[in-house]
Amino acid sequence: MKYMIVLGIRPDIINYQPIVKELKKRKRETVIVHTGQHYSYFFDELFFKQLKFPKPDYHLKIGSGTQAQQLGKLVQKFEKVLLKEKPDIVFSFSDANPALSAIVATKMGIKVAHLEAGMRSYDWRMPEEKNRRIIDSFADYLFTPTTGTKKNLLKEGISPHRIFKVGKLIYDVLNNFKDEIEQNDILDKLKIEKNGYFLVTAHRPENVNYEKPLKNIMSALETIYKKYQKEIIFPIHPRTKKSLKKFGIKISKGVRLFDPVGFLEFSKLEKNAFCCVTDSGTVQEDSCIFRVPCVTMRISTEREETVQVGSNIVAGLNKNHIIQAVDTMVNRKINWRNPYGKPDSAKKTIEILESKKDEIKQPKVWWEHPKITKSYSISSNVKKWKNP
């Protein structure tokens, strides 16, 4: 059976690592396609290197652009790859634009496996919410991380036989690289100690492309530093850096900005933080697994399980609400359960797909099916019908 993996941004590279490892272990034919949405060293090559990820077989070089421009280029270029490679199944991960490659595959009659299916923020401002809803509606196999995400799909009328609860791939990754993360020397380089700092990320367009929410975030960080006297460690996204300069927002004392770091460095920072303050989705998951308090600077989250178990608070973007959420989380007992099962999600996923090999490899269009042997014609002796 021939598998195809499509990736394009940092979380894709990270989360596909255990899938690629499992396929390699089973000696399965695998084609890797990079859409090229991220193309800087820190958002691309460094992660391939640290995660020991094989070089992609194809690079579509889509780059940046509007939503429509990216999707248009993806459809045109990915179709050519599918026609050439003819995979049996295409993996679509989560909800970023590269995942929309699944639309091209399903139009061509190729089976689609959606990883991290069923995640819902119910926030229609988010492009990701639209993407994940679209892919879940037609994917042949939907692999959900939690019971809650499985229930989301069932509520939407998706057939149970298409849904499989397997846990979180990021749990696999953090387990696979636990020794490398522990041995990383980023704390020494930054001269910080365990539990001695807040780790901050902010990159979402609705948060940093506009002056008011970005000012609220920076003002909240200033107050948090004054209150706790713990340094604010802030690996800054290029988009956020550009906006700070554009709006003339000054960086207060105690907030240390620096360029993005690699997977191992960032995971070490997450694991040893006093508290994570973020608008990222993956940081909510990582901090839950690492048992580090988290505050999410958004009005919604698709990681509802982190809120349910008590590892995370969704604070919104009001300065006072962010500060109150931090106060709550740093004083909360770290006794939450891990909602993501065991670090064996990749193994479960591939075992399920392998068990459905005959189903996946059946003819890709209905008229090629060997059981269809007779033709159908319209009879001339049809009674007149009535308008129902």
C-alpha cells in the first residue's frame, strides 16, 4: 500500500514524525510532499534536522499569499503529484491550509485519512475552523485524539465506522525525543532556571495584526513581570515582530524577545516554565502533557480537553482577564490527568489503516469496480410520475 504525507508548516513536520517512523519500521512505500508554506530556516529545515525527518520527495513552493492564492496553487500543483504517484491513501493533518490537499485527493477518488479530526473551536473567525470542518465532512478515515473530539463528529452526523479514537501524535513525539529534550542546553544559554520564567508565544493574525489586542498582550506581560518578578521569555514570530515595530509598541523591562528556536529548544523551555502564556494550539497540548500551567490568550480553543482537565484557562484578550487567569493557574494544584492516552497514536493509526488495506485499494472510481457487470438503460415502459 502506498502512503502519501502532505505537510507545510512546523506543527505538520512535528506531528508527522511518529507516522513516518512507523511507516519506515513497516517498510511501507511513503511519498512526502512539502507544500512550502513555511520556507525560512527556523520554520522548516531546522525542524527536519532535529526530528530526523526524511527529505520531502516533492516541494511545491507555494509560499505566502492570500487564502485563495495559497489554495489555488495547492490544487494545481498537488494534482500533478497525485497523477504521477497514484497513492492509495493521503494523510491530511489537522487544520492548516496544507491539509486542504485532501480536497484534491478526494476529488480524484483517493482515500483520505484526517489526523486530529473532530477538533472544534466553534469560532468561525478562524480559517482553521473552516478547514477542519470541510475535511472532516468528506475524509474516509477520521482519527480523533480524545473522546470529546469523537463526540463532536458523531453530533455532526458522521458515520461511526469512519471514526477512530487514537490519542495525540504530539504525545508520541515528546516521548520519542524525551532524552534529546532533557539534554538540550537552552536554559544555560539563556541563563534561566527551571520555574524561573514565563514562556510566551503570540502569533495569531487576529491577535498581533491589530494594535489594540497586541497592546493588551504586551501590557499584561509587563504587569505579570512586575507582580511575579519572573522573566518573560518570548521567542517572537516574524509577524509579531513586524507589528510591534509598525505600532511603535515599546518592550517593557523583564520581557526578553529573541528569534524563534528549534523543536528541542522550545520543548525544553515549555517543560521547565513556571507558566505558559500563549495563543498557540500546540502549546496548550504540550504544557498539559508536561504538567505546566497554561493561559490561552484567545476567546476560544479547539483543545477543550485541556480546559476540562484544568491545565489551561482561555482568558480572552482583555489585559485584566489575562492577569487574573495567570494568578489562577500558577496557584492551581498540578494534579490534572493527561487526556491524551498513551504515546502510541501513530502505531494505532497505521494498524487501523493496514487492517483496511483491501477497502483502501479497491477501484478508485465506481465504474471500474469488478462487481458492476451489467449496464443500465431507461425503459420505454415507464409510467408517468407524479410530483411528490
